[in-house]
Amino acid sequence: MTIDRDGTDQPTPDRLAEDINWVGSTGLQRRHVLAGGAFAAGFAAACRPIASSAVETPGDGLTQETVSIRASDGFAMPAFVARPASGRHAPVIVVVHEIFGVHEWIRDICRRFARAGYYAIAPDLFARHGDATKVSDFKQLVGTIVSKAPDAQVMADIDTTYAWASSHGGDGKRRGITGFCWGGRVVWLYAAHSAALKAGVAYYGRLVSEKTALQPLSVIEEVGKLKAPVLGQYGSLDKGIPLKDVEAMRAALSQAGKSPPDAITVHEGADHGFMADYRPSYNEAAASQAWSQTLAWFGKYVKG
């Protein structure tokens, strides 16, 4: 059962709506939180308080900067970059943020990729519509910012991000993309959009979506258009992306002749957001396995 706004019990849907706070649906309780400090302050307002399991990747040996990218429509799009300080032309990994925007955890993911030898860049794909990191209410965040980002704009902005990175020290011929939750859906869609992409890794991105005028695409319907191998990372306990969706996606990939190399890993006992070490849904075993698989996937298809 779920509790409606008026306090009454409602039947639990077979797939959580896209504006429901999935953390609340897990039933997990946060027992340890960070006391504060600059690191904790860098997380989005909707994510606080921050779990003590949050990882802070060291930045020594890396170059980190916040940059402005001129998008195709002239908008000055902010982005965070982390790359190895020595050497040039590292393969480019675009990191697509969750609904919370480019906050500290996304920057840390970029640092993790940079330490693995990649030029990691996280564009703020919501910036035209507001600062997602400042909104604490989940429904307000989805209703006023997330839902306003058109699929077409997002695809074009990622194209521009790769072009910018290619002209600022990255190897634009070796392109990978990863994303989480909202960004996981974007990974699948971008793999269907770009012939220049080498590979993607989608973390718990929706496979079946409610279509809108601005976001008319549903991942499972785009399978036949995939132009690069994608590795999907999903949790067996995810209420927003039930296993029936995952199995339907597997079947669609197989029918379209995309699997292999496309593949989906379901992590047993893991919920939505299992990779997010700052949230109570973090599953260390699943996160460790998924990260190892991610580096192996990009090592094979992007680094070459």
C-alpha cells in the first residue's frame, strides 16, 4: 500500500509514477548521516541529509573545472569536467545526472572516471529550466524542472558536449556515456540517437515511460535504433522499474538482434539508486560489481 496526500491507503501500483520519491518507497531508514562540511553542502537539497557512506574521491593528479558550453541554441550551458592532469586526448565519458542535477555525487563520479584515465564531463541538462540542486521538494523538482527538459534538447546538448570536449583536450573519436535514473533513460536514448557513440552504461534508467509532448520517447520502443552497445544496470527490488520491464527490454533487444553485445545485469537484493552511496538505498556489493562491469565495458568498447 501507499499513503495518499490525504492520509488514506491506496493500492500500490505495479510501477511507481515518475514523480514519486523512490527513496521513500524503499522503507529504508537513514541511521548515519554526515555532520556537515563543504563536502556534504555540495549535494542537492532534495538529497539531504547525506548518508555517511558517501564516497569522496581524491582529486590529486586530476584537473577539475566548471566550464560553460555554448549550446546549439546559443544557451551557455554549465558543465563539470574532471580529467587526468597529465597527458591529453583521453577518451570522453559524458556523465548524465539524476533529477538532482550536477551536484557533488555526479562530480565525484566524474572524478572516479578521471582516475580511471577518462575525460569525464557532466553537462547540466536542466540549466535552462532552473537549478535542480536548489529544490528540496521532489514533486516540485519533477514538475517545474525535470519535465521541462525536452528529449530533443537533451540529445542536442550532449552532441554539443562531445564537440566541446573534443576541442578542449578530449579524444572525440572515443565516446562513452553513462547516466543514473533520469540519466539512465537518456543513455539508452542517446545510443539510439548518435552514430558516433562507442558505448553506454545505463544505471536504472526507465525503460517504459509516460510520453509527453516534450518527452515523447520510450526506451523500449527505440531498441531497433540502437547504434552502440549498452550495458543496463538494474536492481531486483526497484519499484519504479519492475522486473517485467527489464525482461521485456531483454526480449526486445534479442528480437532486434542487439543482444549481444547489449546486455542487462540485474543485481539481486538491490533497489533503485543502489549506486548512489549518499542515499539509504546504497548497496555496496551491487555498486562495486556494477562499477567493475562499467569500467570493463568502457575499456572494451571505448578505450579499445
